Amino acid sequence: MNRDQSPFRYLGWHALDVARGPLVLYLVVSAMLSFISWKMAQAMPVVPTPDVFQAQTADATLTLAVLLATAGIISADRHNGWYRAWFSKPIAPWWYYLQRWLLGLGAVLLAPVFLGIGQVIVLKSGTGITADLLGTIALGYLLIGSTALLLAHVTQREWLLVFVLAAAQRGLAGLVKLGVELPSYAEPVFKALPPFHLIAPEEPMLTGQPLLHVAAYGLAMLVAALVLVEKRALGSGGRA
């Protein structure tokens, strides 16, 4: 009988789950994008510099990348009943899921590294990785990943709900930026939604009040999600 009581006893399983899931996909996508950038360099006299290419790629794919790393962390366990096996030995559920969530963060931060290595190989250029880029990606993971973790308590398709909310919030933000006055019913919704529009990999790292807004919102949702894991029963049946 396995009597391992270490709080890290599931870490290896978590790492394997992340490695053969989102991490492999990030590697494949990075290889494909590197090949595309190489073909562009062959056909075009001017191509985006590595830092611009990295920022544009992160801007276009960050939400999907985070959802790939976080979707199903809680909801799949509840739906399939796997939590009954995971917690048959003493371990704090909040710590179990936080470990998996943090490994997802590591995987998402490796995505630009994979792309940067591809740029070096095919274009003989720099990686394009900057501190601002990694900081913005980490903030995006905190906000988007925490939203997914919290919504997993109410739906098995938290990834879809987060995607729709992010698209709606960014759409409203675009209208505000254009000077369009939102209807009275839409303005409080816009203010209440997570500030997805502030995550902009193509712009410098957030500072001051916007940074505090994103960080506080993300941390609050993360803590709420972990508190619910402790206080609310994951389920009452399913496979174990």
C-alpha cells in the first residue's frame, strides 16, 4: 500500500498530464508557426521582427492557450468522479488543484520559449522574448485561468463560457475606446466582467492602477475558486 504523505505526491502525475496535453500542443503549434515564418521570410522582403512576431502570436492565442491549460482541472474530476480516488488519501483539495493550476502556468510560459527557439533555428534571429511579454502572459494566465477555475464550479464547459465572456468584454471595450456610449444596462456588465481587455501582449507591461486591477481581480477569483473546493462538496457519485 502506498503510504506517501508528501503534499507533492501527485505532482508527477500533474506534470505528466500537462506535458502530454497542452505542452505537446504548444510545441506542435510553435513548430508550425516557425515554419510559416520561415516561408514568409523566403517570400517577403520584410518580415516581422522576432519580438513583434512573439507579441502578435501571444495576442492572438493567449486566451486559447490558457483555456487549454486550465479547462477541466476541477470540472472533469467532478463530472467523472475521479476526485473520490484523488482524495482517498489525506491531501488538501485546494492544494491539489493549485498545484495543477500552477503547472499550467509553467506550460503557458514555455509556449513563447518554444516559439523563440523555432525563430532562432529557422531565421537565425533572436528569440523575441522580453520581460514585458512574459509578464503580460503571466497576468493573462492569472486572470483567464482563475476565471476558468472559478466557473468550473458551475459548469462543465467553463472554457466556452470564459471564451464568450472574454469576447464580449473585449467587444464592449472596443466600443468604449471608439467613443461609443454604452447602453445603461451594458455599462455595469462591462465594469463587472474580468478586465480581459487590459491584457495586451503587443503593448508594454501594465503598471499602476491597471496592473493592480488585473492582479487583484485574478487573485480574488483564484482564492474564491480554492475556497469553494474546500467548502463545497465536489460531488456524490461517479467513477473512482
